[in-house]
Amino acid sequence: MHERIITLDILRGIALLGVLIVNVYLYFNGLWFLFPEYGEELMRLSLDSLTFHGISAFGEYKAITTFSFLFGLGFALQMARAEQKGADFVPFFSRRMVILFLIGVPHAVLLWYGDILIYYALIGFLLLLFRKAADRTLLVWAGGLLVAVPLVFGALGWWVAAAGLPTPWLPQDVALLEGFRSSDVATMVATNLSVLVIDWTGAAIWYILATYLAVFLIGFVVGRRRIFENVEAHHEVFRRVRAWGLGIGIPLSIAYALMAWVAVPAEAWEAMPWLAVVFEFVLVGSMIFLAAGYIATTTLLVHDHERWKRRLSIFAPVGRMALTNYIAQSVVCVLIFYGIGLGLMAQVGPTVALLISFAVFGVQIIWSHWWLARFRYGPLEWLWRVTTYGKLQPMRIPATVHPTAAGT
């Protein structure tokens, strides 16, 4: 049990670093709102263009896919614990999702429109519908969704291109950028709401819900089969997943980055609208295979190499406080990039943004180690538990208990 917990916390911590890097390089940094003009910068060979394409290929969608997999796996573990205790799992998990949703709403409105907690809460409720399904049924649903999503949305993109309709990058993106660069808090919140309305009234919400429900279901199956509880017995499975995940995921991810930003000019999308279908399959395939390769590689490093286990264990406390650290990342990044803070949005390139991400995460590593040496849970994790169970939970670690023992 100790090995399993350490491995999953390490994976969660690494995924949180990936989420931070992706969120900063394109969104908090404001580059998203500069397209399509900024695309010309990416055509020039420079440190910034290499950094941008590297993050796009090897980070974008992979970190959040890993997080989604771990969420589904955690669902299986929580359900197993509830069954062992004879507790009614549905009300318990429903309360957790309601609270997660209530944390996500102010996060999205007051801090960052890119909040993922609301989506996770909604998908969590959908996951309850599958709790009694057989593993085969879950995998059929997951596979079906992972084929249907790129097919449907690729066909939609095909139709948009063939009909000559406007591209997703609209002129008002510049206005949104200026809204976030405003020093007025009310203007920032209003801009958040504007983006949220666009996201929640468009096709993007269905894309996210369907895609990550599929990943949740895969994690649910893996968690139910207790594979991470006995890595040794499933060693060959992890080796194969590593080989196939990296072997297929890396080329697909490079292809995704090139198609998304460089290799396919706007004229080509209009002349060959069927490219939209190809692109969607490349995108979904890259995120699934490379995330699987990352997960398997990390697990084998932790399990097979003591030195790597010690190195990677610095991520474990961050992973144990994932909810707190995720919200904290938004607070810090708003203060760094938005107009109400230092106002660096659209003022620094991808390389500087990457260095800022590493600096922020480095502080989170130190903070998380310090906090969990004294307390059982992160602040928001503790609040989540208290509101779920409806009673106060012990927070501080007794002085007589060694912090490591308390953590496991």
C-alpha cells in the first residue's frame, strides 16, 4: 500500500507541474489571444519558438490526461474502501463532487477561466452511472468515445472549413487580452465571464466532457484491477505500455504540434478541410499514448530504481496537496501576469514563461514539504474532507508521530 500511494502521489505531482507549464506558456501569458498573428513568430527559428513547440508537443493535453486518469483510478479506490466499510458510496462521492464544483465556480469566475474542477465534478457524476458496469463495458465505452470525439469534432471542423466560416481566432481576442491586462479587478472578472460564456455555450464543453470521461473510465478500470498495488506482478504490462506509449505517442505529439502551429497554413485547411478529421485523431491519439507512456515510465522508475525513487519523491507532497496547489498556481499566476499584479501578460516569451513556471513550482515543492511535515492534509484538502464528512477532521500531526509515518 505504501508503494502504491507514493507512486500515485509522485504521478500527481509531476502532472501538476505539467499543468502549470501548459497553463502559463499559452494562457496566463496571453499568447493564445495573439493568434493568428503570433503564428508568424513561431515560423522563425529561435529559443522561444523551440520552447513553444516543445511544450506544445510534450506537455499540452498530456498532463491533464494524466490527472484525469488518476481521478478515475482514485474513484475506484474510494469505492473499494466504501465497500469494505459497508458505507453507501453514492451519497459520499456525490457530496465530494458538489463541493468540488463549488470550489471550481469561484475559481473560474474570480481567478482563471481555464478552471478544470467544474468539468471534473460534472464528469464525476457521470462516472457514478458506470460504477456497476463490467470492465469490458467500461473499455468499450472509453474506446468508443475516443473514436467518436475526433470523428464528430473533426467532421465539424471539416464543415466549418468547407463552408468558409471564420476560424476560432476571432478579432475580439485582442479585447479579451486587454481585459486581463486591466488593473481593475471588476474588468478582469467580467473578462473571465466573457470567456466562460464562450466556452460553455460552444462545442468545447462537449469535447472536454466526452474525452475526459473516456480517460476517467480507463483509470477506473486500472484502479479496479488494483494494478498499482502490485507493480511487480504487472511489471511486463508497464513495460509494454511504456514502449507503445512512447513509441506511438512521441511521433503523434510532434505531428500534433506541427499541424497545430506550423506545418499547415490557413490556406491548406481551406483547400483540404478533411485535414480537420486527421488533426483530431492525431490530437487524441497523442494525448492518450504519450500520457500512458509517461505514467508507465514514471512508475517503473519509482519501482525499479531506488535512486530515481528518491529523486522523484520530491513531487509526492505536491501531489498529496494537488487541489491546494492547483488553486495556488492560479492565484500566483494571476498576480504575476494579469494587470492587477505585475502585468507580464504578453510581455514575455515562452522561454521566460517556462522559467517562471519552474520557479513557481519550486516554491510549491518547498511549501508542500514544509506543510505536510506539520499537517495531515493540505488546507483545501482538509476543507474538502470536513465538508464531505460534515464534521471536523484532525489536521495537525501529533508531535510524537514522525511526519513520514503520518504521511503514509
